[in-house]
Amino acid sequence: MKAYVFSAPGKMVWKDIPEPETGEPYGAILSPVALSCCTSDVHTVFGGGKPKQTMHVLGHECVARVIKTGAYVKDFKVGDVVAVPAITPDWRATDSQEGCERHAIEHFSGHRLGRTMPGVFAEYFSVLDADTTLAHIPNGVTIKQALMCVDVMTTGLTGAEYAEIQTGDTVCVIGIGPVGLMAIAGAVHMGASRVIAIGSRAKCVEMAGIYGASDILSYKEGNIAERVLEMTDGKGADSVIIAGGGDNVFTQAIDMVKYGKGVVSNINYYGGEGYLAFPKFSGGRGMAGKTVHTELAKGGRARIERMLKMVQYGRIDPEPLITHTFYGLKNVEKALLLTKEKPEDLIKTAVIIDEVNL
């Protein structure tokens, strides 16, 4: 089969590789119907991510058709079109039963597709446990909506959930790419009264308002922490969700969040080595009462089916995140390069391989 593989730092190539085998009695083989490229794919190929072995298939955002199932699969059958979570934990691991499913057995074990096992940039791919990691797409949900649920929507809402938002809170979202936009939507649904969005790209600013931001700040117009403090009469935001930016935003988030009860929820990826600076002064010399969460997105079947219900009943529509659509598997190459270049009008790409009606 054809697959788009990582061949060397900065280089992806098309290659013929063996088709996957079910292997696992709980597993399944699938064929992509639609997929999207993630900024983490860009980090892996072009720098910043942990080096992958050569000839590794990347990609973890996908809606797919079930081609074959293992003997013990109960809830999915050949021909089903399903949402494939970007995070596919081993729910049978003891650590998962202890509530540590995203890091069960080893760090980041929940993120397997395109990381420790072949990803979705191929004609076929496999999952190890279909019943716990594939998600049924309900009636009325489009392929594009489902595609945005498997990673960016669940990641953004993970950020909002760990921000511990209470009704009437002021929430600041740093970075308003696709994940930040979903964090805004999540914050609104969790009861935030004021959502301060920080970003500058015109299309993202427009969408931030649509998803519920009440204020927009630009990185380019002064110190964002100082401005948030000014806007909140020196008190700071109740919660700050970090969904983008360089190493400095971690410090700025602590600078701008409230003393005594403030929560920083980080879902941002920081490339390279080194350290993230915790500011002594705004950190209260270590006694400011500020909480920091650093979280990988929630995944698995139940989680993504919850995201899909939010779409089904009109609470959040993530489809407008898709600004660029391509057709045919071969165009994953164009989508990846566009994600790397990040033009002003880009939020997310979609590559449609099989136009199906749900």
C-alpha cells in the first residue's frame, strides 16, 4: 500500500509498505475517509518533536472506514465509518484503571497513532482495540465535523476542563489557532462570562469572536500579561488556558492569573530542550496559591462520542475551523506543507479521500 512516511528530518516521502494485519483479536484495520494534519506532525518532520524512526507513518487525525475486525470486536463491523480518536489509550492497563490512561505504563502511551505505531497517512492503518478507541458518528454529524472532534475539539475542551472554570469567571486563552478556538468554545460552555483571546491572525481573530471571545488582544501590541492585569483592575484572570505560543507564554500565564485561586491550564506543546520559567514574583515566591495543570488531550471512544454529541445537538460546530480542503490521499503532502507555512487565512486543513454521506 501507499503511505506518506517520515524519511529524515525535514523530509517526507511516499513509499510502498506492507498492509497492516489485524493481529490483535480486539483490533481493526481501517481505511481513511478524511484526515487532517496536526502541528505536531509539523514539529516531528521539521524540528521540535522527538525524532522518529525513519520510514515511520505519521498522522493521527482521521475519520475512517472499518475494513476488517478482530475476532473479539463487538461494537463495530466492516463498512462502518467511524471517528478515530487521536489519543487511543490502553484502557486495559492497570494505570488506566487508576485514572492515568494517557500515561499508562509509559509516558504519553495514550498517543500511539503516528507516534509509537504507524499513523493514518496511508491507504490502511490499524488500531489495537476497536471497541474502546473507535467512536460511532451519530446521525446529523458531518464527516468534517467528526474530523475536528478527534483532536482539536477534545484538546481545546480538555484545556477548558482543567482550567476549573466557574460560572461568571474571566478566562484568558493564549493562542487562538484551532485548539485555542475550541478552548474558547469550551470556556463559554463551562460558564465563563468574559473570555479574553490572545492572538493576531485575522481569520483566527474573526473565529474567536464567533466562538464566544468577548475581548481580543494581540501579541504585537504590548506585554499581554500587563494588559490582562489592566483589563481586570490588577486582579488577573480567574483562569488562563495556554493553547499556543513560545516558551515565554508559560511565564506570562502565571503573571496574569489571579492570586489565591487562579488556575493555569496548559495544552500547549513546547519544542526543544531546556526549561519553562516559573516567575518568582508573580508566583508569590512559591506561595501565590496559583495552580498549574499540564495536560495531554483526553481521548478514547467515550470521550470522542461525547464531543460528537456536543456537535449533534448544536452546542459546538467545529467544521468552520476547516479553511482549506483537498481531495485524494496524495494531497496530504500539500496539507502538511500548508500547515507548516501557516498562511494568514489558514486554521485547519481537511483531506477528503472518500466522500460519504452519514
